[in-house]
Amino acid sequence: YLPREFVTPIRTIICNNKTYIIDFSEPKTTIIIEKETIASSYREHFNMLWKLAKKEKAE
């Protein structure tokens, strides 16, 4: 749902009070942050972006 120029090798996963930031470029790296306020902030940011996202039309 994002324009192609925004695609990066970084993924963010939010699960309960943990935020996982994963870099799939070499060397692969994962950062795990265990703090509810950070997970909640990332979750709110995701929800805001989800509401703004527009589905691309199939070509």
C-alpha cells in the first residue's frame, strides 16, 4: 500500500509490549525493545498510516 520508493529492507513487528526492528540487509540485524510505551507508540503510528493508505489499482 506504500509507493514503491518507500520499500526498504527494514521491517517492524509489534507484539504485545515488544517491538522488533528487523534489518534484512547484510549483516541481518534484529533489535528487540520490550517496553509498552514504545510498542503502543509504534502501534498508533501503524494505525494512522493504515488509515491513510490507498490500495493500488491492479494493472
